[in-house]
Amino acid sequence: GQAGLGLRLAAGRGREVVVATLTPNGPAAQAGLREGDRVLAVDGVPVSARELGLAATLLEGPADTTVSLRIQRGRRRFNVVLRRILVPPDSVHAEQRDGILWLRIDGFSNATDRKLATALREGIQPGRTRGVVLDLRGNRGGLLGQAVAVANTFLNSGVVAQTGGRHPDAVRTYMAGGPDLAEGLPLVVLVDGRSASAAEIVAAALSDRGRAVVVGSATMGKGLIQAVVPLPNGGELLVTWSRVLAPRGWPIQGLGVLPELCTSLGAEATAAELQQLREGNPPMARVLARQRAARAPVPASEIAALRGACPPAEGRESDLAAARALIDMPEAYVAALP
């Protein structure tokens, strides 16, 4: 596991950084922090929503070390010192709101697929649940096998991912066996500039297969599988073994996953895109067609052009509103599907 504080930050109003969620009995919850508390500084370094990634990085560190947070609650300001503890990186969080099942996966390790399956079986209420939102923002990835298993949770059959490399053993195709535990309900996947690796494999699979609409920004573009080779002197050599390809054959490395609905260009642009979708005119269609036609190695100029259509950004609360809007407007959701 990785060391953490049992909290998740998000962009609040203006440039505020706020506590979005707390892990029950985690260090932050036990110290009395509340959802909605504003974080002013981490270890004396001021933080703002413009640099949410910096704030998240400042929170990270080895287990059993401390970090000081400057908190504002209402008009009161105070300091809290928290001790980092080992937390499993594969937490699956589920919440039912307004007929939508909201799922968040923080990382991919051994039991992620089982926890997700449980959350879907317990969370979907026949006749009441209108759609599912899978939040992969800030998810740095994890095990390839778990990425395949999580994507499989929403697919009945077909290709989930492929790997390709120079060695014959590096060439593999991963297939879905189902069943789709979301029972065909509308599915929106949230990603941002920090979504990487296994998170990108899931988003690419569900988008390429036409099972989900991806909302957010360009992801990190981390799609290489590396092997660790031990050296005689006790050191280790990291060797790139293969690259991950989406179901339609384009490489995740460098390109990343691009959304069907881009939220990183601001609220007005997002609203305009939603209106285009309602009219049956998907705004990202041309860019996505170019991306899906790309084959490795992709020229740097083409990568820059494609990613520039929806630049990577930190996730925001407005992503949730965009996801809800798609589920509220079936015609826009259907138009956004690839």
C-alpha cells in the first residue's frame, strides 16, 4: 500500500482547495477534519485550486511521517498535524445520489474488481438507478490484470486491451467475458490529467467499445509495460517490455485517453459542447477519429495536436455536473457514444 492521510482534495469555489471526501477512521477524520474544510497550506506552502496536483503531491510521503495542514472552517483558521499511515490504494467508494450510482476507484490492486462488483450489485436499484458514473480522476493506476478485470465488469464480450512489443511473448490480447454488472445502464467515466496507466486502460476500453462516455480532460498517457531485471551487483534495470494498445489499436503511451466531452476548456465551452451533443453533433468526433486511427510510433507533433484539443487538467466539481447532465439528457449521451 501507499502512505496517505485518508482524505481527498478537490477544487472549491474560486481558487479554494477543499476536503472533498474523508476515509472513515483515517488520520484526517480522526483529527476532526470535515468535508468542505478549506486547505490553505500544506507544511507552510500555500495551495490553490490552480495547482491541485501540487497540493496532492505535498500530502504524499513515507508512512509514519507527519504533515501540517492550515485549515479554514468558516471564519476560524487552525493548524492540524496528521501522521501518514499505510492505506490500500484500491479503495472503491460508492454513493447513490439522484438515481445515479457514483463510483470512485482510487487505484488498482488485488481486490479492486471484487470490491467494484460488490458495489454494483448492492448499489444498482432496478427501476430507480438511471445511470452509473465511474470516477477515475487522480487514479495513478496499478495492476494490468485488475484494469482488464474492472473493464470486464462493464462488458459482456470483446477486446479489452492489447499489448504489442518486439518479443513474441509481449504480444497479447485481453478479452472480456462479462457479464455487464451495470446491466447496460448509461455509463460515464470521469478522467483528468492525473489519470494514468491502469485507469487509462479502463477508460480507453469502455470508450473504444462504445460502452461509456468519457468526460474530463486528456489523461497522462502512460501506456508502457516495464519489466524489472535484477543485476549481479544488486541493482535493478527497468526494461520497457511492451506498449498497451486500446481495443481499436491506438497506443495509450503519449496520446493518453481523450474525452468525448471536454471540461478542461472552461464552463462556457463545456456548456456549448453539451448543447452540440443535444443536437446530435459530437464536438470531439473528428479529434477522436484521428486518435483512433493513430498507430505507434505516433509523431510528437500529432500527439501535441490531439492533446491540445482537450488539454490535461486537474479534476473539478464541474466534471460531476457534466456527468449528471449526460445522464439527464439521453439524447446527448447517445450522441456522445463512439
